[in-house]
Amino acid sequence: MHAWLIYSFNMLAAIEKIIRIRQVSKKWRTIKPKFLIVLTIIFCFERFISLRSSLLTAIEKPISMLRLFRNLFLAAGFVLLAGFTPLNQTARFNITPGTLPIISTAYFIIPNGFTSFGETLSNKYEEWNLSNRDISKELFDYAVKGYEYLAAKNALHNTDIISIADLSKPSTQKRLYVINVKTGEVLFQTLVAHGRNSGQEYATNFSNSASSFESSLGFYITTNTYVGKHGYSLRLNGCEKGINDNACKRAIVVHGANYVSESFIHQNGLLGRSLGCPAIPVELSKKIINVIKNGSCFFVYSPSKKYLAQSDILNN
């Protein structure tokens, strides 16, 4: 019985590990203790009957039925856990400082070669020659700080990737960087659009409001993909309250767009602009989305004094 109890608790912990980037519902937190109590009673009763089975062979069939019931009950418990946790594609969750669920720090797997995120990744700037990619040390340090914060909260499922949209640069430059933090390789460096009301060639205005058609700065976590009017797209969840936490309501997503191309720049003198989404080249959209989807850190940056002062993540 002791072994079965340990097995059951380990199974529950394993499932909670799988759902660590979601907020476990209050309903499950209420039912979980009751579920464990009932499961323990079943195990005890089964063990009691099993001890008597050597004397009363006639109850062999009831024992088998009891074991079947125990297995079904255990399976039902796991189904309940999945059902009470918003894992479906339409689930939306806001992650703000101090509200992230932390199940166990043991669930956070550090990439090979690192012992502590903030310290070692910052030190990798020179080793990875990121200055040659026109990534400033200040920008990289900001991105690492947010990445470290989200990772420490177990909010990142895809811990291999940091994406940085550097809106301090003009739209005519390749200012989206997708970096593998295990190897230091810049997997993609390409064009990315800003919102049409954020500015022309440079993005200078930012908003968290619906229908503003402006970009929102700050840290996001990539979620699930879908196929919509812009084709294969990727939803973003804004992690900073009052700065980008309306991203889901505003339908701010990563998607491909024909106006994000060198030919468009050549014809118009600047990149096309979106309704607030970080739109990327059509020919690269699927490749980029497949690399960064499902819980990676996505950072939209501009040296806005207002943002730098208000960001709880950067000022934590």
C-alpha cells in the first residue's frame, strides 16, 4: 500500500509539472485533498481484504473488482485534474509579478552549461558576439532579466528560446532576433512590423488599449498556434499588467504579412505596419512560429522612459 500511495502522489506531481505554465483552478485545489483522502481509504480497504484473502479464497473476485474500481477512480482523478485546468487552446491567462503559480522549483530545467540564468546569460553576450548582430548589451541585459524572472516563476515551458523585437531601430532594419540560449546561436534575424499608430519608420507611441492600433512593449509568453485570416499565427500572452496584459483581448499575435518584406521597403521607403501585431515575413512565419511557440519568452523593446519606469519585471 505504501508503494501505491507514493506512486499516486508522484503521478499527481508529474501531471502538475506538465501544467506548470497554466494557473491551476480553485476548483481543483478544493477537490484535490478530498480525492487523495478517498484514494487512501480505497487502498487501505483493498489491503485489508487482501490480507484476509489467504483464508477466504471466496472473496478473490471482489478483490479484483475492488482493484478495478481503484484504477478507475485513479484515472478519473487525473481526468478531473486536466478538466479543472485551462489547457484548451482558448484558455487565456495573465501573468503578473507575484501571481504566478509555483509548484516546485525542481520542475525548472536549466539548459546545459548554465548554473544560474541571470548571471551566466549576461556573461554570454561577448562570447556569443551579439554585438556583431547589432544587439546592444543593454537590450540583451533587459531581455535576460525578464527571461530570468519568468523562468524562475516556472512560467516558461520552452526555455531554450528568447525572442527580441527591438523597436528602437527603424522598421527598415532586421530588428527581430530569435536566440537559442543553449548555444548562443541567433536562429533568425529578420524584419518585424510595429502598429500603424505607433509611428512611421520608427515606433514612438505604445498602448495597451483596444483599437489603439499601437504596439505594446514588454514581456510576453508565446502560447498556442492557430490558422486565421493571416494564415498560421501564434498567440501571445502579455505578462505586464497595464502595459501589455490586454494582448489577448486585442488579438495581438505573431503572423506573416506581405507588407513585411524588402520589396515593400524598396517600393514605399519603409516597412508596412500592422494593427499592433509583431508581423513578420510570410516566407519565414511558419519556421519562426514553430521554434518560438508553446511557452517561450518574447520581448518587445523600446527605450521608452515610461515603460522602463513602470515595468515591474525590469524593476523587480
